[in-house]
Amino acid sequence: MPSAVLNPISLELLVSLATGPLLLGLVGGKVISEVFRDIGQLSEEVFRGDRLPLLKFPIPSTPAPDTLNND
């Protein structure tokens, strides 16, 4: 019956050893998801002006009357 005595100890040891990596994985997953969300928001800002129409401003062929020198 020595295995019955070692079984609870080994289970507690396995659970305690698995707790650290599990917590690190959860925190790391949260950080990675926040980083990807921020990258997504930044890419939306970059491409926001991509689909705006180009405005064509007419170039006047003659100068405006205000800019003429009247001596």
C-alpha cells in the first residue's frame, strides 16, 4: 500500500507544478489579445482615408481680380 500514500502527494505536486504555467498562459493570452486588438485599431486608422474620394480643385487660368496690381 505504499503507492496509496504517494498518490495524493504526487497529485498535489503535479497540480502545484501545473499552476504556474497555466497562470502564465492565461496572462500571456490576455496580453496577446490586447496587442492584436490595438494593432487592429491602428490599422483601421491607417486605412481610414484609403477610400476617400480624391477632390479635384480647378486651377484658374487667369489671376483673380483681387491679386492684380492696380497702380
